[in-house]
Amino acid sequence: MNTKPKRRSLPLRLLTIVIVVLAAILLWRHFSAPQATDAALGARQAGSAPANAGGRRGAPMSPVQAATAVEQSVPRFLSGLGTATAANTVTVTSRVDGQLMAIHFTEGQQVKAGDLLVEIDPRPYEVQLTQALGQLAKDQATLANAKRDLARYQQLAKTNLVSRQELDTQESLVRQTEGAIKADQGAVDSARLQITYSKITAPIDGRVGLKLVDVGNYIASGSTTGIVVITQTHPIDVVFTLPESNIADLVKAQKTGPVSVEAWDRTNQQLLTTGELLSLDNQIDTATGTIKLKARFANQDDALFPNQFVNARLKVATLQNAVVIPTAALQMGNEGNFVWILNADNKVSKHLVTAGIQDSKQVVISAGINVGDRVVTDGIDRLTDGMQVEVVAPHSTAATSTTEPPKHRGKPQGNS
């Protein structure tokens, strides 16, 4: 009878003990956590302030490279895409019919005007020359006899032994024979000319291309295929285009004297040769808004080849007393172009500038800085207005900034 109440009271006791333990744990956390938090926060505040302060005082200054704004004369260039074209191109064809007997040139050879290129069989024209000479000799003999008869008739006419009509007839025969001789002489000259045409010579100086006909083929004078093509490359021309907005500058430059033109390679890295502007086209291409120009180059070193793609650079003016800085120093921001200027204490300040003529190495500054100002060219990304920096040589910056290279590393630092 007494065992059942004991069994029921045991779970209740265990449950009460668990509840008391949980309540004790919650009360301990409630009263001890704020004290620990305050102590830890105080410790961090006490220890971090000196550490931070010491870190800022001991941090090294940012290394930068700098260049000085200089005053110099800067040429102004206009650039356009162009193609090298032969000054003259001739397709050599035959003026007579016949079999090609010999070729006297090597493909790709430079030839002079008058050099023998090919020979065509001259024998048919030699036969024609012989026939024309024979007819000429025959008519010359006839003329001589007619003149002797005319002399007799003139003597007999004085004694009225021959009529006036017979005398006139003899005079006409003499004139007719003289005309025949002139025709015979023309036939002789024509035959000799055909023989001359059988030997084809170079009409211009230039480079011979690949042969278009082989030895042994029969060539017709009316053929448009030709025997070989000669291109004149000494000198050679470059045809290029510029925007129509540059026409006024071009005309002005032409009036001051010869305009220098530079030809650069496809990558625009290597100067091939230098020449002069030859002419401008007489109208603007309305489809592209550009005008064609032609420049001529001596090309004695064969730097240019027909149909070669080139970049043409034309000098139209020279800007005097210009303020020039390296291109690496010029930056673009929301407010426009700006540079970082160093003062005597090596502190940087941001200055808005107006940029002018620019290339890969230097840029002309129209306003914003003066000659002698020092501008930052490398290490720009870490700068803030008023920061003091360390100006180092290029090799020093490379050694101290290996972890995070600046964007402008590697750009030319000198002035061109």
C-alpha cells in the first residue's frame, strides 16, 4: 500500500532539482556577464589606444615617383591610316604578234628604263622588211627611168617633136613613182619598227613582279593579260585620310613650306621612313567625312612596299613655350583632368589642369601648373590631399611596392 506513493514522488523530486539548477545558472549569468563585459571592454580600450597611436606614428610614408614640368617646343601632328602605293604601275604587253623566245629578267628584280625584258620571234618582221626593201628598190629604179624619159621629152617638146600632152603624162608618171617610193619607205620603216617591238624593254624604273607568260607561248598584241607588271617604288607614295575638320590646318601648313610626313608600321611603334606631303584630293568624301592625301617618300632603303598598311603622321605646326609633363602624371576624375603636385615638404595637393597635345610619353598642359612644378607620376593610387610622401627613384619604388603595384607602373617617365 505504501510503495506506490513513493514511486510517484521520485520523478517530482528530480524535476524540482533540475528546475532549481537551471534557475541558479540563469541568475549567475545575469549578474556576472556585465562585469566581465565591462572589464574586457576596458582592457581593450586601455590596450588598443597606445597600440594604434604607436602604429600611426611608426607607419612609413608612401613612396612615389615625380617629374618636373618643363618648357619646350612641341610639334603638332595629325595621324591617319594609309596604304603605300607605287608611284607608277605599268603592265608590260606586246605590240606585235609572235612566239615568246626569251625572258631577260628575274622575278622581283629592280630594272631601269630601257632594260631588255623579253624577246619575241622577229623573223616574220625581218621577212617583211626584206620585201619592203625590194619594192622600194624597184620603185626607185622606175623613178630613175621615168626622170630620164622626162628629160628627153622636155628636149623634144622644144622642137615640137612630142606633144604637150605626152610631156604632161611623163611628168605625172614621175610624180606617181615618187609617191610609190614614199609608200615603200613607210613599209620599210614599219617593218623595222616591228622588229624593234619584238624586243620589249622596261618603260620605267621599278621592281619587276612575277612573270605572267612563259617562254614558248604565242603572244597576241591585243591581249590584256600582259607579260609582267612593273611597279615604281623609288619613290613610293602613301595615300591616307584625315577628318575634314583638319583641312584648314593642312592648307595653312602647305602655305608655309614643305609639310613633313612620317610613315609608321602597323603597330605604330617603329618609324619606317620620312617624306613630304605631295597633294590633297579636290573633294571631301561625304560618306566618311574625310579627305584623301598623298605623301611621297624616296624609299631608297625599300622600307615601304606597295599595298603595305602604314600609319601616316603629318606635322602641321609647332607649339612654342609649352608646359610639358609625362603622360603618366595626368589623371582623369569626376571634375576633369588633374595632377598631384608636390610642395617643398613633399606634401601632395590635387590640381585641376587643362590638357592639350598628348602622345604616349608627354602631354602639354595649357593651364593649372607652372614650369618647375613637381608632379607625381607613380604611386598615385594611395594619395590623399595633404599627405606627405617619400620621393624615390624608379628602381626604389619597384623594390618597396612589390605587393601592390600602382596602375601607372611601367609608363615612360621622360619627356620626348
